[in-house]
Amino acid sequence: MSNTFQLTEDQKKLIERIGVQMEKMGNPPAPSRIQALLLVSPVTELSFDEIRESLNLSKSATSNAINLLMNNKQIDYITRPGERKRYFKNTIASWRTSMEDAFEKLTVGADIFEEVLEQRPTDTPEFNHSLREVIDFMRYVNEEMPKLYQKWQEERK
């Protein structure tokens, strides 16, 4: 392995546990392992080859997974002066922005469900009621989360 770090057996097991949990949440295996690696690794910025070799992935699996994670803004990269390589890092440091994006998606989702509800036939009252509850809950979460975040910020001071 060409990387300048070695993962311990405990770290490898943790990466696998995190990866499995992420898969259970609907994420593909390779991106799940890459995210886990970037969380657990003692080195916070890893090259393509370091990722590929650490996880024993093919080049195409590594490339596809990195592209998916980049498109979803779950990882980012940096470059270093005088080097052509990209070094990938987890975006956990910008979690606040990610949360704001998630709230925006929740709003858009609720708006779309609202349109669906408006076009639903009235002879499906049980389904329509459930859809209304989902919309109401999404809007409630979107309203309450900023308050919870503010409270958390204040308690940290």
C-alpha cells in the first residue's frame, strides 16, 4: 500500500460497521465505505489511490463512488501546490451547510407532496389523510429544527 498511514484492525472493523449501516440506510457499498474511511482515517485527506488501496476497490468502483459522493456534496477535494493529485475529504466540517440543504430539500419535498395532494382524487380519504400528515410533519420539522439549532448554539456558549 502506498499510503502514508496504516489502518488498525479496529479501524478497519469500524469502517466496515459504518459502511454496513450506511448500506442499510440505502447507500451503495463503495460510497458507504469511502465515507466511513474518510471519517475514521487518521489522515483526513486521501488521494484516489489511497482510498482505492485502503478499501481494496477497483479503479472504476472508486471513481464511480467518488463521483456520486462529490455530486451529493458528501465529500470534497483539495489540491496541493505542485501536485496534480486531488485529495478527498469528508465534508463533515461544513455540516451546518449540509443541514441547511437538507431543510431546503424538506421544504421542496413538502411543496411537491402538497401538489400531489391537490391532484389526488377524493375517493381515497385514508391515503390522502396519510399524505396530509406527512406534509404537515415535514413542515413542522422544518419550522422547529432552526429553533432547536438555536437552542443548541445558546447552550454551547
